[in-house]
Amino acid sequence: MPHSYLKPLLDNNGSKIILLLLDGLGGISLTPDGKSALEFAETPNLDRLAAEGSLGQTIPIRLGITPGSGPAHLALFGYEPLEFVIGRGALSAAGINLAVNRGDIAARGNLCTFDENQNVIDRRAGRISHTDAAPVIELLNQVQIQGVEVEIRQVKEYRFVIVMRGEGLNPALNDTDPQETGAPPLQLEAQSPDSKKSAKLMNQWIEKAYQVLADQPVANGFLLRGFATDPGLPAYQEAYELDAVCIAEYPMYKGVSRLVGMDVINDVGEGALGEFNTAKKHWNDYDFFFIHIKKTDSYGEDGNLEGKAKIIEEVDQALPVLLELNPEVLIITGDHSTPAELKSHSWHPVPFLLWAPKTHRTDLETSFSERNCARGGLGTFPAVEIMSLGLAHAGRLKKFGA
Amino acid sequence: MPHSYLKPLLDNNGSKIILLLLDGLGGISLTPDGKSALEFAETPNLDRLAAEGSLGQTIPIRLGITPGSGPAHLALFGYEPLEFVIGRGALSAAGINLAVNRGDIAARGNLCTFDENQNVIDRRAGRISHTDAAPVIELLNQVQIQGVEVEIRQVKEYRFVIVMRGEGLNPALNDTDPQETGAPPLQLEAQSPDSKKSAKLMNQWIEKAYQVLADQPVANGFLLRGFATDPGLPAYQEAYELDAVCIAEYPMYKGVSRLVGMDVINDVGEGALGEFNTAKKHWNDYDFFFIHIKKTDSYGEDGNLEGKAKIIEEVDQALPVLLELNPEVLIITGDHSTPAELKSHSWHPVPFLLWAPKTHRTDLETSFSERNCARGGLGTFPAVEIMSLGLAHAGRLKKFGA
């Protein structure tokens, strides 16, 4: 459960909270004259909110730890990321709304190309198109074995998710992906005594499925990884008394939102403006709006600082749409840093802006940047505390003790 | 184990980290115009690194807690100081490279002077010289009793370490030092049922040893304190995959470094410049360099702010020697504060500077001082997180979760 001390204090007063997440928002400046993307971007609206509200910076997991997207989002949502772990298979299944219940096992799959000796020669089957991959994946979906039910669904192009449902299953199984070409897929083996049955059944299924694909011209094999089951996360409604909704363009963020019990909007407008208009459309239906902007992270990973800055500017320009909704609380932050200089996620603290015009405490900072956030009134704090701050500023937490 | 979540993330990429420790670095300024030693000192090199890198301040143990040198160093090295405890005896033995294994017991000893009724009249035997004390301590080393092996070694002047090795020993024993003159040494007693055997054997040895010294003119007695055994600290190599070395002038810091598995250089140059040149000499042999500067603390304890500032200036002037080595990460901090105004260790946060030109995030601070560190981009954080930050900025930690 997210902080158990919150539960008895909850007061569902109908106020609304927006958590606007710019994926990989944080950047770095390697020299005193250097600028992060957030500092480089022209952001009059964000700077006004920074001046009016409170800044701070968050530690996603622990100091020095670079988070993957899964744990970073769990922390954002208030789930201690060292305690709650979501396997990739469960996350991917949730992302495409494929049911994985407690006791089912799910994994991610890639179509691949085998040579005549069943060595992998292309781990992504030549990046086969979505349309060409669809019938191959449907062939896999037809492969069934006794004692369990198997469901396969295409994610995108060569990628799919497999779910096995039955009695006594356990996800402690290794990946079959050898992570290199020229080698055969790895043998699937039980990684714990409890997963022996799963290993046996999954191996049966794999053998049968290899035969079914044998005649395919390109996608004549597949690789599985990230076996997992439902992580059993307490739902937002239960943990926070919030009717929550996820507005995101990418499946993985929809997935993690579903796992914490959020509704997920499928028909989402494009870009920041599109997403904000989607929030506006559903404004009366929910208390909590998780809005996820992906491309700040993508440009960071590409090392494209100006591209990342441009996305931040788009967010800034679209902000009035959200402000006109008069949320009680607007939080703008990232799940982790993705400095363009490092072209990857990083451990650096994440800029955090809290704007709650009826309850916030203005600090001395007047610009939304890494350097200003480091001096902000909220200090440096773990991301797992964000929900507490949001609930408090929304008037949704009663006094603790008399 | 230091943070167990680090272990699976370690990536030994061969990068190098220097932890430059100015003992007792932190000071205070009692008035707005007041200056700490660090503020008083002229430190162009430190200020340049501060401007380029990130500042912060560390809490050695917990807020308000004044640490001894042992726990302060454990925290620096990433070992939770409330969990791992090194007894003084074990620390002193390690300082002079005297083996104490799990199950042995070690204590610190002082030669002292007894009157005819075996009351202590001088707790340090008139501060007997190193040369005069040596044969007396060698006499003690000859005293053996049945069932155990006893080894005594001189540390400096009247100070020695005793190690007892055998079966079923336990260090839960009180000090014999009465901490005052005119009183007899305290009776040694078991402080737990498990240490009854140790108490009996140690009392036998003490009685026999008193007789051996009875005819000595000055050093005709001794006092024991700080009984301890090997604390069993996980080694640096195991915890961090770092080949680490300690460059220090004083035995106690060599001791704590040995206890975490660092190599210890014996032939260390004098002063900051000497120590930095020693690091240069061994640059190719290690990944992690712990360099310990003692005199900042000594001058702080003496209440000599200018003396402390002078040592900081010496460090500043010698810094180019370290910078020319091009370490991936240079951390400059203290183990605790020793404000000259208080003439003692204190609980105040400790200035912290991190310089990692390929990965750091520059903040708004441009001077290495207590007041600037309090506003630094790294925030205020527990000293036990320093190693995580060092490893991360050295590129030695992989991503956590997918």
C-alpha cells in the first residue's frame, strides 16, 4: 500500500489534481554557462507558475539510482519502488489492456528470424511491418496446449505479448532471448522450484509454436522475455479515494496506470495540446488526471537538446487549456532525468513544480529550471512523497492526531 | 551490506573516483558577518570546482548527532552507522595492521602508574616516551596464560593494543580505566553471559601482567578499554566492485579503511601535497582513492580557526596534482564538522562538493562554503548516500528496472 498513514486521513472533497508528467524532464548543465533543455526553452507560462507556486526536486528511487520507466512511475504514483516491482511482461500486457490476473504469467515476445539450425539471425525479423506481422502472430495465437489457456496479442510490428492462464503457474522463468545473433534461443528453465510446472508447459508451447512458424519466410521464430505476473498493486481508488484517469499516447504508461486502477483514455489527442484537450473533455468524470508527455524523454535519449526544449515549449504554450479548468492542484514534473548530454535516463534529481493557488506557499524562485528547483521551497525529496503533497494541497488529507 | 540495491547494478567500467576527506571540515559562523574556517580560507581551486560541479551538505549520522570518527567514516564509506558498529579495540588493532579475526577480542591499552596500593596516579605513565615504553610493552607481550594466545603491540608512546585469540571468546567486557586518578583500575566483569569465559581469562592475564610490571619505575601498570571483535564489514571490492586504497597519515583512518577491505599505503607523503603525490604514484593500481587530511580536525579541536583555514589553503594549492590525474569523479567533503568555536566534533551538516566533468549538473553556487553548500544542487542528504552518488557519476551503476 502507498503510505499506510494516508489512508485514515483521506477526505474525498471532490477537488481535482492534475499530475502533468514530462517524461525524462530533468537535464544537466556540465558547465556554469551550460543550459539544460528546460533552461534553454522559452517557458513564460511555466515560469509564471514557478513564481506563483513552489519548486523542489525529487529523487526518483534513491540517490545515484537511475530508474527504468516502471519503477520511476511506481514512485510517482506513491508506490515504494524497491518494494513493488512490475515485471515487463505484466506491464506490456497492461499496456495493451490484455488481462493478466494473479497467477497468470505474461511475457513480451519478438518475432525473429532463425537460420536452418535455429540460430537467431535477426532478433526483430527484419523489423517486419505491423501488417505483415499480424497474421504470423495470429498463427501463434492458435497454438494451444493441454491444461492451460494461452493468449497472444500483437503490440506493434514484430512485438507481441503472451499470457498463459491456468493453475499453479509461476513467472520465475528466464528469457529465451540470447541478446545476440548467431546463437540459438536460450533454453527456458525454472528459476525456482515453484516454476517447474510453468517451465514444462511453456516449453511445450514453445516447441509446438516453433513448428507452426517453421515455414514462414522471415518471421519463422520468436523470443520471449520478462516473464511476470500481476504485481497486485493496491488501486488508486482504494489507496487515495481518487477516481483517476490516464491520458497518455504510449502503451507502457497506459499499462502502469491500469495496474494502479486508473481508467485509461484510448482516444487521446496528439501532442501536449491534444492531450490537454482530452483532459478538458473528461474533466467532469475524474478527480485525478495523469497526463503523460513522452517526447521529452525520446529527444533526451537521442541527445537532441533543442528537440527536447521544443516539446517543453509546446507544453508551455498549451498550458492555458489546463489552467482554464481551474484544478485545485497542478503538479508538473518528470519521472526521472534524461539529459541530452548523456543520451539516457540518469540519476539526477527531477525538477518539480507545485501550483495550488488556494494552498501553496510561494518560495523565492521565479523560473522553472533544474537550478531553481534545487533551491525551491519544497526542498529535495523522494518522488514517492509526491502524492502526499498533491492530496494535501488539494485539501484531501485531514489532520493526523488531535 | 551497504545499500543492497546497488549490488545488482554495479558496472565496473574502470573509471576512477577520488574521495578527498578533510577531517572535521565543517565549521560554523555564529553571526551573519562571522566566517567559518572554510569561508576564511583563500581557496581559488576549490571555488572553481564548486562553480563547475555540484554542492550539497551531508548529515553524518542523523540530525543533531555528533559522530565519533569511527561511525562518521563508516557512513562516508556507505555503511549505515547505526547498524554497523566498530569497537575501538578492533579499530585500533586494524590501525596498526594487527590481525583481529571474528571471535578474537581486542582492546586498547595505556601504560599507567600505580601507587603502592595499586591506585592510578598517572593514567599515561607520565607520558613515557616511545623508546622507554617499548621494552615495557614487550614485557607484556611475553605474558601468556593457558588456553589462549595473547599478542600485544605498541601503537605510540604509552599506547598499545592487546588481542586475545582462542575459542569461545566474546568482547562484552567493561573498561578497566577508571577515567580518574586516585582510584584503582576497575574490576573486569562479563557484561553478558556469553563473555564469562573471556572475563575469567582476561582477569587471569591481567593479574599475571601486573606482577610482571610491578618493579617498573614509572610504567608499573596498565588500563584497558574498548574491548571489541572484528565487525565483519563487507569489503569494498564485494560491495562496490572497487579496488580501493587509503592514503592517510594516521593509524585510525588506516584502520577503518582496512576494515572495509581497502589497501593501505604505508609510505605516505607528508601534508596535502605529499598525500596527493602518493595518490599520483599509485594512480594506475586502484579505482578508488580515499585521501584523508587530518589536521583540519586537529586545529578545529584546538579552537584554532586560522590554523584550520591554513590547512584548507594547503589542500587548495595542492589540488592541481589531483586534477591532472583526470579522475572521473572527485568528491571533497568532511566526515563531520569540527567548528573551531566549539573546539570539538559537532552535529552540523558537512560541506560536500562533487565534481564529475562528464556527468555532474552545475548548480547556482560558485564558492565552496557551508552557506553555499546548504543551497547546493545536491540538497541535504545522509552521508551514507555518498558512495551511491560517486558510483553513479562515475558511470558505475546500471539502470534499475526496465
